[in-house]
Amino acid sequence: MPQTKAQKQEVLDELKDKIGKQKAMVFIDFTGMKVKDIFGLRKKLKIIDGELKVAKKTLMGLALKEKGIDFDFKKIKREIALVFGYDDEIYPAKIVFQTSQENQNLKILGGFLENKFIEAERVIELAKLPTKDQLLAQVVGSIASPMSGFANVLQGNLRNLVYILGIIKGNK
């Protein structure tokens, strides 16, 4: 059943709101995916404060245009969905990429990062990068490593002293 003008306006307003809040957006082709696989993807995205939105290409184009993002959906002949990342720039791309590895019907078409279009290859490169949390953990590990080494060196002197005192006690 075709959507009424009011329903289309509601979808358009919702899309504009989501586009305004997002930190990253990924365009995916979900042609041939099973409904359970799409729901699985939605669940994974919800965990990381992301979202999958399916809408008509004309409405997506209008919403993007009103937000100052120029993208032509006419050149894409397949079904398109938008994946929004509200908290992190990398996680949505990671989840979509992992899902595309498990399900060959899911294809990454491109995305927007900082209101600039990026090709599918760049989205995949982003997906392969470590997340912000992983990078922070690596930095903390790098900072803590010299301190733990220094503590081990100081403990080594104490261990040697106890060892020598034990030898001296044993000789008496």
C-alpha cells in the first residue's frame, strides 16, 4: 500500500533527525538478505548505539540534501539501507563489515564520515582499524609498561637481598 503524504513527511523528518545526530553513516545493499539476518544486524547495532534504517531512496535523498549532504541515489539500482552510528565513528562500519563477511548478500556501498562521502573501500579500511577503546588501551599499556618494568627491577634487588640473607643464615 502506498504511503500517504503525511507518512512520507514523518519518515523524512525522522531521517533528517537521525542524519543530524549521526557521527558516521554507512550505505548498505541488503538485497537477498533474510529477515532474521537483518534483525540480527539491527540487534548488533543497537548494542553500540547504532541503527539501521530502511526507507525509499527518494526520501533518503531529500533528507540528505536538506542536511547539506549531496548524494545521488539514482545511480544505485538496488535496495539501500542506512546504518547510523551515534556514539562512535568506527563501530558501525566494523559491525556491517563483520556481517558482510558472514552474509554474502550484504554489500557495503559507501558511507559518510564528517559529512564527506567515502567509497566502500574506505569504509572497509575503517572497519579494519582498531576501535577507540582498543587504541586507548594500547596507549595506556604503552605508558604503564616502563613503570611496571621499573617496579620489577626494584623488586629484583629486594629478592636478591632476601636470597643472599637466606644463604648467609643457612651457612651459620
